[in-house]
Amino acid sequence: MTVQDETTAKSGIILTDAAAAKVKGLLEQEGRDDLALRVAVQPGGCSGLRYQLFFDERSLDGDVVADFGGVKVVTDRMSAPYLGGATVDFVDTIEKQGFTIDNPNATGSCACGDSFS
């Protein structure tokens, strides 16, 4: 088992190299090395659940933490079951720029792609 595989087994989330590089670049721009990328699921959106990605300095009880090349990814214990096996990527094309989440647990999503069920 590789380090990446061990990290994924603990966190359930996979952060691609492109996403890790983008997060690292954003943190460098902010001049902060104490922040983690928090990936969460909240009620809302057309399909019932909505993803949230944001930088967080907090450590919550029950957080699942993983490290991807120096980028700390944190998931709260309530969101972790919804995100097991999900891949967070960063795309930068002429058509689209931003973070994407490919979640095998999602049974449906809305047309805008911001929420899932």
C-alpha cells in the first residue's frame, strides 16, 4: 500500500495532484500555512445536499484528516460517510475553471452540478 493509498483509506477523500497544487498555491498567496482544506456536505441545493470547500483553521471533534503532498484535507465526521471515495480535482480549461468533486456515493445531481443526493 502506498502513502497515497494509506491516506485515502483514512480520509476517504482523494485529492488529485492538480487540486493539491492549486490549494498549495492559494495558501501561499494568502501567506498562511496553518489552514486546511475543509470538504463538507451540507443540506441544500436542488438535490438535497451541497458540497462545501473552504479553508479552515479549526479542528473539530471527530475530524478526519489526510495529507496530500503537504496539503491538509479535513472532513467532519458527519460529512465523511457521504464523501468516502470522492475525488477532488481542479480543472482549468477554456470552458471551465475550478474544483470538481467526483463522488461515487451520489445517486443523483442537479443540472448545475452544485448539489447531489
